[in-house]
Amino acid sequence: MLNFIYNTPTKVYFGKDEELNIGSIIKEYGFKKILFHYGQSSLKKSGLFDIITAKLRENGIDYVELGGVEPNPKLSLVEKGIEILKREKVDMILAVGGGSVIDSAKSIAVGCKVDFSPWLFNIKKETPKEHIPVGVILTLSASGSDMSNSCVITNDTTWQKTGFNSELNRPLFAILDPKLTYTVSKYQTACGVVDIMMHTLERFFSKGDNDTTLTDNLALGLLKTVYKEGIVAINEPTNYQARANLMWANSISHNGLTHCGREFLMSVHQLEHELSATYDNIAHGAGLAVLWPSWALKAYKAQPDRFLRFAYEVMEVTPTDNKESDIINAINKLKAYYVEIGMPAQLREFGVTYESLEPMALRLTNNKSKSFNDIINVDFDMALEIYKAAY
């Protein structure tokens, strides 16, 4: 087991109607004026917008609004948020939504403390040293951004999509009420199931020895839970148990717990970030659903024992004398599961053109000058192979 630092300072308020306490929670922290940051029309249609603003007023919390966050959150809106913070002297951001809203809030929170574009954090030319706190009311189980230290933004001038990690990105608190996900569409629920599983799979299949027994068991247990409860949530949208397990798995999958003692890189996420930067219509989870099986078929020989555990314990493949066949069966079974819950099977289903694959691989690897050395090395040639296999 490798040395590690585990830090999860986010205070979680989990359960039914916890969002009704938002005003008193913010008041207890002593914040006077907040930026209320959210997505598009669904928050107001659901009535949650009115509930939150009423609770803020009841507790004497002043607020300014910034809605309009899109999937694959954009730098231009982040910059607008920074202008508002500096002008209005806001002392906290309340992000209400899914991962896109939360990541947008995180970027605003560090960007308001500097006199340059926060994009420099994403491209690793600067490191954040200050921020203002971010609180979360989660409405979509997917990204795990409510407890993670990551922040992924799309630059809508250059159409690059990349993220950066910093402990300053971890929210101060997160309110997780599974009932708030009841109205999430089947498609977005399925995208969330994939994202949760991929955050965990990319940590399980990572560099390290096999002495991370507890970490591995936690990861496999989470995967088994999401595999079972995901399809229940899709077929029974108001099943509280399924929604609750997905919501908690969402948080655990990306807060660092399932990679303690291992070194992970998440190269499939890097492949997908380039994909959804090029094709803004592609949801992150849907892109991952197509790319991971193609990566896994290239990678399984690097860690056959771990892939066998995945096959037998998560995908419930019946063991045979041909272990390689069992692994391939498990990979294909997961791909079929994704299709069953409504995910695409091939990149062409998104309208991706074959001609765009090589330019994506070139941008991903900075014109062949860098690679992602995970359990297999994803350089230009490997990236192009994976894109073509997924096409």
C-alpha cells in the first residue's frame, strides 16, 4: 500500500428535506451575502428555487443570482460570476444542481481571488492559493463534485476541456436529499450511473500492488451497489432506497476513499474530456460508457487478477477454465448493461465523424508530446486505437 493523505472536510447533510435547512445552515456559518448559482429552467420548474430563496430570506441571507450553467460548464459564465462576486462583495457561493453547476462554482470561487483568468488553473500554469467557500445542494447523482477536489471546465473560446485538482475545491458543505433526484430523466440518471461507476473503476484499475485490500473491497462494494440500484432507479424513479444509494455512491466514488493507497490517473476520463470538448452535445457519462469498454479490452492483460475480481464479484460472470474469456465476457456484459439503461454503444451514435478521431487524439496528447501512463500508456497511437475501437 502506497503512502497517502486522505482529506474530506465537506460536511454532509444527508436525507429527506435537508434542503429546507439551507438558510439556517448558512446563517450558522456566519455568511451574510451569497451567490446563488444554478443551471437552467428545471430548478424553477421544480419549485426548488422558490423554496431556497424563501429560506434564505427567512434567515436574513442576502443573495445575488447567476443561472444558466450548461452541461460541460463554460469559462465565459465563470468569468461572469467572478465579475459579480467582485462587484457585490459576496462571501460564499451556493451551488444548486449537479456536477456542472458545482464545478462552475468552484472555478468562480478560486477565480475571484486572482487578477488573471481561472483557466490558468485548469491548464496548470497557476496554482490556486485562496478561495471563497462553496456550499452545495445536489440535484443529480453523477459527478461526485459535491465532495471532490476536482474542477473541470470547458474553454468556449478554444474548446478545450480540462480539470485541475486542489484541496481548495472541496465544498464546505453538501446537502444530499435523494428525493431531489426523483425528476431526473432516465437518460441523465443513466449518465450518472456510468459516471459513478467510472470514477470507481478508474481507481480500482490503477497503479499499485494488491495489498490495498480494504480500499479494493470498498470500491468493489460500491460498484456492486450501483450496478444493482442503477437499473432500479431508472425503472422506478421514486424508489427512495435506490436513489439514496446512488446519491451516496456518487459522493464516495470521487472523494478519494476508493483509491487510498493507490496511484490513479483516470486516462479514460481524459479521453472523454477531449471527446465532449469537441462535441459539446455529448454528456460526460454517455461518452464514458462508450470509451471504457474499448479501453478495457486494451488494458486487461496489464492487471488480469483485478479484472477477474471485477468479472466475478461485480459482473457476476460464472467462472470457466478460460480466465481471459471470463474477463472479456465481463467487459462486454458491462457494455451491454450500459446499453440496457439507455447509453449508446458507439461514438457514431453521437454524430461523431471518423475524420475527427485523429485530431482528437492529437489534441489529447498535445501533438504527440505527452501521454497518460496509467496501467497502460495512453499515447497518441493508443488513444487513436481506443477512439477507433469505440467508433
